[in-house]
Amino acid sequence: MNKTHKTIDKGKLVKRIQYYINGERKYLQGETKAIRDQKLEVKRKLPGFSFSKNSSKYLNIKTAYEKFAYSLTEKQKGGGISRGTLKEYESYYDNHIKIYFNDKNLVLLDKKDVIGFVNYLKEKTHIYEEGKIHQKKSIDFKTLKKIFNFFQRIISYNSRKLYLDRNVAKEMDYLEDVYIPKQKQKMVDLNKWTFEVMQEVVYKIDNPMIRLICMILLETAARPSEIRALDRSVLLFLISNKLQIHIKSAVKYKKKLGDTKTEKGDRIVDISASLKDKIVDYLNTLDPLQDKLFLNSKGKYVCVERIGRAVGKAFSKMQPGYQENPIPRKAYMFRHFRTTYFAAKGKFNDGTQLANYIGDKSIDFVNSTYIKPYRDQSDQKDFKENITWN
């Protein structure tokens, strides 16, 4: 309900109506109620108009994000999410959401705006034509969905907290109607990209430490963050005759040691006798007092970007036709390749077993990404391999 105030102007009693534009208090006045109401009808059409400072008739994307971000920061302090995830969310907002919506009033948001945002993101995705990427600065389709989902969470949070009132929240149902088509799964041609070819890529990495990291990545399908965190205690072959490594930690934001990405990430993986020998040879080059395996010259965990650069250079040294990474994710590509290899060669015909081995919490994702696409070509015989590293 609007508020009518009385004031004295040049000795005359004047009534005026209080209202807000984008939270800033303003007044309009007139000699009669009819004049005041006429002026009021004009003001009501202005963006950000409200009778209350805290009314949800105006809420821009910046304020909505800051409210949600504060709740995420508090959650991070309690260990609910990682600092790295928080930084990822900040990047989604700064580099995409803020740029597109600018100072948009969310109350005026409509389906056209949201579809426009989706199309804006699509323009930033990789555009493939005959295997070539035509856009330098781009995001992959998985990231597109993450950005859009984060945008939805900003809206949902502000609706639940009633920064957007219930009526407005109901009108936001169109967010669920915006369709983002799934990206067609890019199959890895294992007839061309054999395990031996992938070994050849690793051999072309100059730095011995990075080369060994990639050997372990290729064999185990582990995450780069998990292998970077290895220490002597998890090398089970040093204390028994089992050719295994216990993965139980990961390098987190700002190179801090933490738990694996998921609870299932704490697992034991197999390695070949040849890889064991390579690791032992590497250990013999380290100071006996150095517990951590992979540190840089400053005694910090080696960064994943360094691995990515080395992998990129290695591909550039390959023969023509093999110089383009079949999985354009740099250091992470070894995990994707090896998991694909396991599924296609019949090591795991069950998504649960494969998910547990690679430490992925989403069995549905593993089934749809690895098991299902390669089920028809999966070898129906016992999985056997004899890996040899030169």
C-alpha cells in the first residue's frame, strides 16, 4: 500500500505520495488526489518502481548474485563446498552471466531473455566442422550447462528467500522450459588411437617427472589432481607384492592437499610391472627424505597447467594425422581415453564397477558416456593386457 504524506509548502498543506525507484526514495505531489493519481500512473511504468524499498519489484542480477554468493561463502566455510568450486562459480558470473544481463531487473525477466542467454552461451561453445575448431575463445557444452544451471540457482535462491515474491517466483517456471540439447557424444576411434599410440604421445614429453605422471594417468584413468598428490606411502608395491597404488588424496585450490573429488575417489588401482619399475627408477632420483612424488622447483605440487602444456607439445611432435588431441581436454584426456578403453575392451561391462574403479560418483554418467556407446563393439572375452613401457 502506498503512503501519503502531508507537508507544508509555502504556507499551504500539501499531500505527497512516497515511492521508490531502484530502492531510492522519491515523492510526487499534487493539489488534488486526482492529480496525484494521474502522476502516479506515469511513475508506475518506470523500471524499478516500487512503494517499498525492499519490494521485489526491482532486483538486478548483481544484487541477486551477491545474495546467493554470500550463502555459498558461508557454506564453503563450513566445508560444504570447496574453494575451487566457489571460484568456478565466480567465473561463471563474471565472465558470462554479468556480461549478458548487465543490470537487468529480474522481475522483468521473461522467456525471451532466458532463451537469448542460452543462445549467447551456445555461440561460445566449440564449433566443429570437419574436425576443426573455428572459435578460439570458447566453452565446451558441459560448461554451458553448468553456467545455465548456476544462473537457475541464483533465481531459485532469491525466490525461496522471497527477495523475489511468490507471485514473481511462479512466473519464473519458464526457466524449466528452456531446452538445452545434449551434445552428440564424440566417439574415440580406438582403431586409430590405440593404447600404443597414446604411449607414443607420452614418450614425446621431454620432462621426466611430467612424463611419469602421464604414464600413471594413462594406465590408471585417475584424475590429474589425484596423481599429483601421490606420496611414497600409497605405493602399495613398496610394501607388498601387489602391483597397486592407493589413491586417497587430491591437490585442491592453491595447491593444498585434500580429499579426493568424491567419496568413491578413495580407491585402489592396478598398475603394470613395467610402470612399477619406472616409478622405482624415478624414486631413486629423489632425495630419500622427499615423501611427495611430484613437486616443482619451489617444493610445491606441480600444477596441472604444466601437464597440459607438455601434453600439447607432445601432440605437436606426432606424425601428421595424430597431432590433434582426440579428447580436447589436455591433461584430463588420459582419464577419458583409458576409461573409454576399459569399456570398449570389455574390462568392465557394468557401469557400477567402472564408476567405482575410476572414482566417479555418477553411475548414470559412466553408463551413458562409456558403457552404452561402446557396448556393441565391446570385446566379449576376458580382458587381458601386458603393458610395457620402454
